[in-house]
Amino acid sequence: MSSRDTRRTDPVAFLDERLNVAGPLRKTLRYVFPGHWSFLLGEMALYAFVVLVATGTFLAFFFEPSSAQTTWHGPYAPLDGVQVSRAYGSALDLSFTVPGGLLMRQTHHWAALVFLVAITLHLLRVAFTGAFRKPRELTFAVGVTLLMLAVVEGYVGYSLLDDLLSGMGLAIGYSTALSIPGVGGALGTLIWDGPFPGGPALEPRLYILHVFILPASIAALISAHLFMIVRTRHTQFRGPGRRERNVVGVPLWPGYALRSLGWLLAVSAVLVLLGGLVQINPVWQWGPFEPWLGENGAQPDWYLGWLIGALRLMPNWEITAFGHAIVPNPFFGGVIFPEAVFGFLYALPWLDRVVFTRESEAHHLLDRPRDNPRRTGVLAAALILVATVFFFGSADRVFLSLSIPYELQLWLFRAFVLMGPIVAYSVTRRSCLALRRAGAHPLRDVDAELIAPRAAGESQPVGGP
Amino acid sequence: MSDRHRTAKRVLALVLGSVALWGLGAPPAAAPARNPAVGAGARAASRSADAFDGRALYVDECASCHGPDARGVSGRGPSLRGVGSAAIDFYLSTGRMPLERPGIEPTRTEPLNDERGRANLIAYLTGLDARGTPIPIVHPQRGDLPRGRRLFADACSGCHQIAAKGGVDPEITAPPLEDATPTQIAEAIRVGPYLMPRFGPRVLDEHDVDSIARYVTTFGRHPLNRGGWGIGNIGPIPEGLVAWLLAGGLLVLVARVIGERST
Amino acid sequence: MIRLLWRLLGIIGIVRGVLRAAHPPRDEDDGVDPSRRELVATPRSEHALAVLLIAGGLVLTAFGVLIALDADPRVLGGVLGIGLALLAAAAIVGGLRVVAQEVAVEERPAMGDQAARAQLADDLGRGVEGVSRRRLIIAAAGVAGTGLAAAAALPVTALGPAPRDLDASRWRAGVLLVDEDDAPLSADDLEVGSFVTAFPSGADKRELGSPVVVVRVDPATLALPAARRGWAPDGLLAYSKICTHAGCAVSLFRHPLYEPASGPPALVCPCHYSTFDVRRAAEVTLGPAGRPLPQLPLRVDGQRRIVAAGPLSGSVGPAWWGTRRL
């Protein structure tokens, strides 16, 4: 074969002669990914985001972000000929007349729920194994910001459709904005284009936030997150041959590329199957929103369940002076509580350095939860606190299905919010210590027994100098 | 070995979770066949009803709380004089009365009395005092669906939830309406049983009641599940359960196939 | 001695005992080289991969046809999902059973390079070599930056009106109460135990200050404060329908048919279950609301129509800093 022929048929040569990529590409293909399954959770979030962008693009071609009124006609008899907003009407059209529209809508919504499930699981893995420690504090902070943006993005998407549930959610969001001392009123009218239910600019504002500003920010931060991971390489669990200075795992080509492609397809498959077979947010059932309408058992999507729980759990305290509401009640559950939770997450690397481990070395090998009982105990306490508040958000449905009176639950949960974290901390810490002493993993029993006596005599388990 | 065991346990947990979810979304028991002019049967029966037999039933089933002369017993049960046949028929035909003991929340059960027994009781009690709301006559097929939906959202969904799945007060529960007949729906609207408000004909006229009955007995309690399995039609709580248990559980299993299971 | 032996044998987990946990990891070399490379493809796994790929391709083609036929969303989702699942299985089989299985060891790049840092500082410093009034210029740049930031941020205020009238309401003495279809409400419409949603005649129903819930209770049971004694003719009470906690519609009215067996009549918000006692001027009896629902004084005119006898007793809806009438 002549060299001319080779050049014409070899894409690598074509690119390399123009972009000088063969060297970097070769290095990339040899990039090593640790193989443990829990490292796929972050990727699960990434792929749910891919599905969100794909389905969201389809939806954007049909959705009309307008609160202008129109008469809807379509195959759903209870709403046929009814005055609705264009936003709600186009969501109905997507559900009833656009081919594949309902599948896309439902897949999009399921992907949003699973996106946040994946981020939460990933966060738990990272937190309980100490993966956020130096040199990954910035990666972690970006990740926590991504979680926050994802929650806001989900809420805005849920609010766009102008159905009964989204209107009730917006009323609570508006009241929470209003409750911020000093600036609340201005903030509320700024966002809502006037007092609730808002001016004509509200829908376009929510829309541009939902389809451009927030997803673009999320995409940019995902890129930053991945860039930071590549700079430091992945963490890894301890194991034979695994050291602080190396990464042991599957190289990108071909093993990991195929695994990851399979993972993308598997996440998409599950989301599409749910989108086709399991109904989510049937907007025709909720009907259009009016400020004087309410529905029993109305709930936000699961990732805001902790906020409805906090709002419901809070005693009716309000700080007033001179006839002014200085601190209205929703501020406690709707602003202080989430700010405290996110503040805790942002502070976690610092807390770990000054309180849990008292050392500031760089770490690439992960802890097992038991390896740092104090950190694990505090994380368990925080988790129990948020979970308690979260579960109280559905106390009304629990009353309905299990007949446990609402008011009784209210007091039980209030008590548990105060007691639960303390109990969780002490139980978790003790379990970690016991597990370490016993070396409960079956494969490592021998190992633990051999070493335990020496360890006990030699040093404090944690927080030693 | 132990890995496989653990995986098996997780599959089991997933299956159990799914079964629990299925329970949430279990289709309501088949609706009783609808009678176009329901209530007519009860009225026909009452024409030939026997107040004497009704009195015997009353003494047997009701007198301990409502008093031997139906004037009520303080702290146990209210007077039944002049309550009207709608209230009596509603409480008896939904099995809410007789109550097991006074003071508890009356809930829907199998009615103790058959249609004839109810007619006899009505004949006896309306014989004592003929005032009160008579059993309304409902024609759901004459109702207007969009109007029924709007009125239901205005007046009913605050307690009963928009798909009539029931709700919380929060001191008591508002029942799901899956088994309510059109007549019982109309009776409840007019009477306001237990803690429910009542709506007279000047707030909701006959056409309004027909429309509400039509919406509840069609799309209300048999929601259009165009999107697949309805998971109970109560919104985000079962949706969150599906996202965590079904999608999350399934995907964690797949992740464990793709990735290494021990470190 | 035993430990050393175990290390050399490379038994799983030897490096992860309790001692390790006690000491934050030192970078000990256990002498194990975990890298390996295996060729795992078998005719069976290659055939399985081919079958999965073909099946996935066919199912996805079917999806294309079905969407053109506007098939039921359940069928569409099922078919597309199965197609994707087949391809997922193909990729996973390919990744685990067909291509070479390799575990590689990559050396981690050292984090931070002191020499490079020193050089960077040096280069940065050289950039401003010969500039003597650095402080002045930095201060001046600070002024410029502040101005720029303000110029960039202040247009945000154009987004909404100043928050003056968040609690504005059209209710005044003499305003007629109408229902959702604009029909005036008559005092004879409501029986004891009834409730309806009413609006000020001629006003925008969607304003938070508009909707009120009108209920009727037995006038003998009213326990309104002395100043509101005339506000509830014939037991007719009107309260703002917008919850003072988080702005939802207070759409539950609980009215007992037989009070001894259940609580007093109350309005309840379904969002967070704030409960307001209607006979006691909507005093909060449960839930997070911090203040009662504003009450609308009523009177009945000569044609038995229900008319507002004055403005609402307090600020409508969720509280904010500027709420004046609590």
C-alpha cells in the first residue's frame, strides 16, 4: 500500500497530523479507573443528567412558558374546553397529542428523581469513606454545589407546568423567600415579577432558569468536577498492591469504556422503562392551579421532602416586634434548616481536619466507615436528623394508611429530631469500634485477630496525636 | 458465596419493596354496578316499608346511643329526630352506623342492614319527625364532567385529594371515595356527615351534584393512567419510593455486576 | 514473622487490619503487584455479544416505526427501554467477557510542585517589575471593580416592583361577596356547616388578597373578641383563604355533625396542616402558622346579599419583613 492510501484511510493519522493528539490520546486510553461498584454512583448521576438533557431538549420544542390563558381542547374529557394557562395547556398537549410526548415527559421526570438519588448515594459513599479529604476538598465543594443546583433545577422544573401541585409548591417557595428577614419581600417580588401568583414574566423566568442557566451551570460544574478528579486521579479502597501513590484498576480502553457505555445504556434503559410503564406526575389529574385551590396530600418531589417535613415539624414560632414580622415562621424550616445542612456539607473537609482526624495529610486511600468512628458517628447523626425530618413530610399519608394520628406523630418526630442524632452518634461510634475489634468481615477475620492485641496496646484508635 | 447470599438478600428486599409499592397502587375493588337513577330503589322500598319492623331494629341497633325515643343520649349520640332520610340512609348504607362504641371515628364497613331493613328504619325515624333532607335523586349521566372536576377541586379535594384517594384533616382521615355510590355522594354533600361540611342546594344545585357524582365515579376515582402503572395516583410519595427502591435498587444491582464487589 | 509471611503470600486484606486504621495510612509497600491481563473471549461470549447487538438494533428500529405510528406511550417506553437494555447488556458482556480483562497500576501524579510554584511567583512578580505605586493602583482597581460589580448587579432590581403592596386587598366596606361564577352570595345560601369560596365583586380573583372562605356556624357558639362582635351576622364568618404560614389555600373546613364526639369547627391548610378555630377568630390551634387568618367583617344587606363591612382585619398571606398588620 502506498503511503497516500494509508493517510486517506487512517483517521488517527488524519487527526494527529492536524491536532497532535496521538500522545495525549494514548495516555487517556491508559487512564485507570478503580473497579469498585460504588465508584459507579457518581457516573450514574452523570448519565441521568445526559438523559435529562436529551429528553429535556425534546420537551423544549413543545412547551410554552406562558401564563396567558387559553381554552384547551383535547382527548381528556374533564379538561376539554377549560380555560388554562398556555404552560399547562402545552404540558397537556405533550401528554396527550405529541407522539412520544408523554414518554419523554415521564422519562424526564423519572430521570430528575433518579439524578438526585444518584447524587445522594454518591455523596454518602464519598462522605462515609473520607474521600473528601485533601487534596479533594474543592472537588467535594463543587459536588455539594451540584447537589444544591440539582435540587433547585428540579424544583423549577416541577413549578413550570402550572398544575395544581406546582402552584402549591410555588406558593410555599414564595412564602419562604418572603420570610428572609430584611430582603425577603424584595426577593419575592423580584423573582415572581410581583406578588404571588406572580406577573407575566414569571413563567419565562422559570423557563430560562430551567433550560439554560441552571443546566449550563450544572454542566460547567460537572466538567470542573471531572477535571479535578483527573488531576488527582481517583481515590481507591485499600487492598493488595494499592498504595497512596498509585491507582489500581481497569484502564479506560477497552475494559472501562465498554463498562461505562453499558452503564450509560443501563441507566437510560431503566429511566425509559419507568417513563413508559410507571406513571409520574399526571398533570391532567392535578388540574390547573388557582391561588384559592388546594389539594390534600400535596407533596413536592422526594428531594424536597426534607423541606416540607421541616416546615410541618416546626412549632409555630415567629419573631415579631412593633407589629412587624421580623422572622416569619417558614424561615426556620425553609431557610435555616437547609442552610445548616448544606453548611455542614461544605464544612465537612474542614471539620474532618480539625475535629475527626486532627491531621491534614493528603489521602488517596479510602477509609472504611469503621476506620474513623467519630466521623462515621457524626455523619450518621446528621443523616438521621435529615431522614427524620424527611420522613415526617409524609406523616399525613402514614396517618391515612397506618392510622397513626398526625398529632401523635408530630410529637414523636419532634422528640426524635432531638434524641435521634445523639443515639445515632453513640450507637454508630460503638459499632465502629466493635467492628474494628472483631474485624467482622469474614475474609479478614484471621488478619484482625492477629493484629488486634498489638493495636490495642499501641495507640488510641482515633484522634490520636 | 457470601456475596451471592447478600445479593440474594438485596433482590429479596427489592422484591418486597416492590410488593409494598404494588399495595399502594393496588387497583380499587371493582366499583359496584351503577344504577342510572340510584335512590329510586330505596324510595320504592320505603313505600312498602314497615315502621313497626323499623322500630324493632331501632331498639336493637341504635337505641343504646341515640336513646329509646331517638332524642339522643348526652355524650353518646345525637338526637335522630328530624335528621332526614338522607342522613339515615348514608350512615346505614355505608355501614358507618351502628358504631362499635360511641366516640370512635365512623368508617365505611359492610352495612348491617339490607335495603329493606334500612327502609324500615327510615320509615320509623321519619315517622317520628318528617323534617330533614330526603334522599337526593342523582343522575350522574346528566352531569357535566369539566364542571364536576372544577367543583370537586373547589370543594372536595382539600380533604379527599384530587383523585378521591382520601386525605387527612389532620385530626381524622377523610375517606377515599372508591366505593361511594352516586346516591351516597349526594347524601354526603347534603348532610355533611361526621366532620364533613355540608352543601345545600343553593351552594351546589342538583346539576352541580350530578356533575360531581359523574366526575367522582368516572375520572375521579378511576383516573386515566395513560402513563402506565398509576402507583396509587397520590403523587410524589410513591414516585419517590419507585425512584429509590425500584430504579435505585435495580441500578445498584447492575452496578454490582459491572463493578467489583469487594475491595 | 507470621505477618511478614502473610504479606508475601499476598492474602486479601492483609494490609487493612486494625493497625492500619489506627494510623492514618502510611504508604507501605506490601510488595504485591496487582496488575494482570487475561484474554477471556470465548466463542460463546462472542456469539452472545453479537446476538445482543443484533437484537438491540432490531428492537430500536421497531421503536422508530412505532413512534411514527404514534403508538401508546407504554408500548413506546417498553420497546425503547428493552432496546436500550439489550445494548447495555451487550456493552457489559463485551466489557467483562469479550475484550481483554486488564488490571493496571498507574502511578499517581505528585500533587504540587514547589519548584514550579517558586517559578510561578517569580514570573508573576516580573510582570509588575518597575511599577512603584502598586498600592495606589491596587486601590484604584478596587474602586473600579466595585463600580463594575454594582453596574452589573443593579439591573437585577428591574426584575420586579418594589415590595410595597404584598398584602394589598380589594376588600372595603360595601364590597359585595361573589362566588367563582361572579354570582352574589346570599345569606340564605349557606346552611350551618357550609363553606364557599368568595371573592370581592369586580376584583382580580387571582390576587392573594381576594379569596375568602365563608362559613356558617351556630351563632350561639361564636367566641369572637368583643371588638368583632358584629362581624358575623347569623353566624356567617369570612376569613382570608390564603394561609398566613406559606400561602397555600386553606381548603379544608372541618364541621362536626355531632360536636361532643369530635373537635370544634376549624379551617385547615392542607400544605402543613395549620389549623384555625373559626369560632375564635381563626386562632391557631395546631401547625406552624404564626398568626390567625385575617377576618373579613360581614353584614347582610336589604336583599339578603353578603357584603363586606370593612377591610380584612390583618395582612393577607405569608408574613414578610414589611408586614404591618399582624
